Amino acid sequence: MKTRNILFSAVLLLTLHSCVVMSPKKYKALVAERDSLSMRSNALFDTVAMLRADTMRLHREIREAQGANESLKGTYNALNDKYNSLNNNYNASSSKVTALSSDLKKREARLKEVEDALKKRDEATNALRDKLQKALLGFQANGLSVDIRNGKVYVSLTDKLLFPSGSIVIDARGKQALAQLAAVLNKEADINIAVEGHTDDKKVINLGQIKDNWDLSVLRSTSVCRYLTEVEKIDPHRLTATGKSQYQPIDPGTTADALSKNRRIEIILSPKLDELYNLIKQ
């Protein structure tokens, strides 16, 4: 403010010095002009001060905005990196889901094939049981039974239906039962046949070359296989003979009836499962 007053005083002195004679009117006009210029000068200085303050404020706001922008840029970059990571994870997961879906469809198709094969096996097994029950109906009162266990048909014949006591030679009644059985099996070429011999737990006594129940169970099993192949002409490639001795009883009792049940020949019939095994191995 002091600088401005000195400036205007200098201007006024110069003006007065250049004029030798000045009328009061001119003098008043000059003073009025001086005051007007002083006011306008003050206004200009105020404006300049205000503009400087605004400039400083704007610089501060610009710096703050730049700082905020840098912060936002950092946040954006972090979010963009996270987005890219999530997008990569999504793409990987999507690819995995697609692969798993494809694999699931293949597995479901295979499962359907296996289920269909099992259904066919069960249908064939039930049909075979029904045929055998009809064919062997006349022997069921003499110790023969036909049932299904674990997807296989079991034809169980007590030893009294097949063999004289302590013998491995099939008697006439036993041959009739086996002949009826063979008539069905010769028409069912896709059936595998396992013949198992079973005994009770009584020791073998005075049976010549038959030393024990192992021998007795095996020799009775092979006698049945020999009759089925040599007399009834069943393909021997379909048969397996085994002896279980006394170790798989169906009745743990010690009565005569329990022992009689345990002395038996079991003919186990199972459909060939090559198709099913091939499906499972795929």
C-alpha cells in the first residue's frame, strides 16, 4: 500500500511541476483523477493478490489431484493385475470344467454300457434258472435245487442223488439228472460250467486210494465232468473241476440231515462275461 501511494504522489508532482498555472477546477479534476487511479490501482493490486492466491490454490489442488490420480492409477493397475489373474484362473477352470464334463459324459456312456451288459447277464441268468428248474423239476424232491447267487446259477445235487455211499461212480438216478441238465446246457453254448465237490467233516475210512475228503471231493467233481463231456458231449473247454473238501459247509450242524446237505456237488453256471470285462477295462 505504501509503494502505491508513493507512485501516485510522484505522478502528481510531475504533473504539477509541468504546469505553471493551474486553475482550481483543473486541480480538483486532477485530484479526482488521481483518486480514481488510486482506487483502480488498489482494485488491480487486490485482483492480482486474489489471482495469486487462486493460482496457489489451483497449484495445490492440481498437486492433490495428481496425487489422487497416481493413487487411482496404482489401484487400477493392481485391480487390472488381479482381473488378469482371475481371468486366467477362470479360463483354466473353464477348460478344466469342459474337460471334466467331456470325461463325465464318456464315463456315463461307459456306465450305461456296463449296466446294459449287467442287465443282459441278469436276464440271461434268470432265464437259465427258469429253464433248469423246469428241466430238473422231477429231481428237486431228491435233493436237487436251483438258485441264483452273485449273478450265477447254482445247481446243487446232494451226494445221495449222484453217488452210492463213499463212491465216486455216478449211479443211474444221478445220470438221469445230469442228462437233463446237459440237455439244457448243450443249447446254451455261452455258459461256463464249474463243478465243485463238497464233503462233510467225517474222516474217510476204507476207501482204497481215496485218502481223505480232499480226494473224495475232487474225484467226485471230475467224475461229473467226465460224464458230462464223454457221455453228454458238452464241450470240455467250458468245464472246470474243483474240490472244496469239508471247508465250505452250507449247514454247520452235526445232525445227519446237516451232514447230508454238506455232501454235495455244486454245478455253477455263469454267462461268459467277455463283453462286460472289456467294457470295465476300457
